[in-house]
Amino acid sequence: MNEVLDRLARMTPGKTPVLSVYLDMRPQATGQRPSVRSGLVVLKDRLREIEKTLGPRGPALDAFRADKERIEQYDASPAAQGVALFASDPDNLFEVVEAGVPFQNEVTYTDLPELFQLAHLRDEHETSVVAVVDTNTARLFIMRRGFLEEQRGLSERPRMYSMRYTGGLNIARYQRRIKNSRESFAKEAAAEIERLVDEEGATRVVLAGDAVAIPLLRAALSPRVTQLLHNDVLRLDIRDPRTEIEREVAPVLAQAEAENERAVADQLMDAVQANGLGVVGLEETQAALDHGQVDVLLLMPQSGVDEGVRQDLVRRAIATSAEVEMVKQHELLEMLGGVGALLRYRHEGYDATAAGA
């Protein structure tokens, strides 16, 4: 998804507008047609409305119909609750992102792709590694775009020990062998978790399992991975179905994201007060984007910023390799307009904090 978002953000207006489609693919829970997906109904209606505006004939209509046909023929996977599609036939553009969470239904035909919901998905559902372990088995999962996908697990055939109860020495040796076996497996599991973190670019790690295995695994993790751990440890059984694991993990990751949002917003306020490496307000943020200063764009989805302006902020931030942080709740940022940015540097001869003065 990162590559798709970056490519779309760097586009310039092409030969024809871009058809941007966000769909809620969940079946309706109620009503006379419970299997109908609201997103497909909205898609059909919006495509018909847009087509009417293009006239009875001409290259613009032909290009739109080519995009329309390709989008209507796309067959989303059954697990997808949300689908985002971007198409422009004359520019050879067709990009699809499926998500395990729904999008808000939206269909637009504009000069540049609409990226706000895709950026929101990337921010709210960062890639995470989930490990469910006991003392000789590990089930490893990747949570990305709202999907929980099980990876190759680690398992050891349980070691069977036989001993004659002839005194404390044998019992002690038996216990040491069990301890060494468990520690060895914890190190193996830790190495596999670290490999997945690096391979997937994961930003969070969640551990779940029994009370004996978790402390051993935590001790075996490198300091770098330990910094990614969420504090909560889930008490899941190694045999729990994936759906149960997903149900337990989702609120933990949502809580972690909410905590991170507040922390970044607090960091912005501190930066404005302390060293000028932060700006708040729409005009100040736009000026910082103009000068390539923005490191992290902070944006409250419910802010009063015009939708077109909001789309432009997101596109420009991504195109300049800035992160986009959606902040759902922060009283002070909301009072200041719901828009701000942490800066990479202060522009020489220019004070972004005074841009709106």
C-alpha cells in the first residue's frame, strides 16, 4: 500500500481526470436485501451521474467508460471489507487496495487521485506483528490494512522426559533441561519475530500466550523490538482460531494508535513552544509544505478544513515523504484549527510560525 500511495501522491494532472473509488464492501446487516453491499449501489449510481456530464460522445467519454468497465469488472476478495480503486485509462493507471476494514463510500472524478481515506487507512492500521506462544509453539501473524494473516509458525515436537524418582538430583536435572529447552525455543521465536518486523516494516508487536512463555519471550527479544511492544499482553490459547485472535488484537492496536496520536499532538505543542520546529493552523502548515519543511502532517479528520484543501495537504505531504498522522481527539489541536506539522528544519530567512500573521 505504501508504494501505491506514494505513486498516486506524485502524479501530476494527466490527459483525463482520475476516477477514485472507495467502497464499503460489508453486506448489509438489515433490510430486505441483506447480502447487498452498499458500496456497489453507490458505485453504480455515481458512475451513472458522472457519465451524464461527459456528453454524448468524444475521447473523454470513451476514456471514462474504459475506466468504468475495468472498475465494475474488478472482483474483490471475499475477506475485503473495503476496496479503494484508482483508474485513468489514457495514463495507464489502475491501482487497487483491499482492506479488512470498510471505507466510507466515495466516488470522484478529479484531476488528481483522492488520497485522504487511503492515508487514513495507512495511519490507523500500521503493520503489526502478533505472536501467540506457549513454551514450545509459536503462531505468528501480520496485521496489515485491517487483515490478520497467519505466517509460518514455529513449533517443536514436545520433548518427552523419563526419569526414575531416585532423589532430588534427578528432579533438579529434569527441571534444568525443561528450562533450557523453553529458553532455547523463546530465542528461536524471538529471532523469527525480529525477522518479520524487518521484512514487513512493522511498527508494533503484540504478544499473547500463557504466563510461562511470555516472560521468556520478552527476555529473548532484542532492545529494538522490545521498544515496539505494546504493554498489554493477551491471554490467548495457542489453539484459538484466527477469528478469535483478531477479535482480541484489534482493540489493543486501536488503543495503541490512539495513544500514539495524542503523543504526537503533544509533541507538536511542545515543539511550537520550545524550538519553533512545529506549526499549527492551516496557513502556517501550507507555508511549511511549500518550503519542504514538514516531517509529520497532523490533521484532525473532523476539522473544519475544506475537503479539497484537506486532500491537497495530504497529497503534498506524502509527495514530500512526510508522514501523515490523523488525530481523532486532542482538545488544543482542535482549538487551533485541527491542522499542524512537525518540521524537519526552520527555513532560513523564513519563519513558518509567522506565515499567517
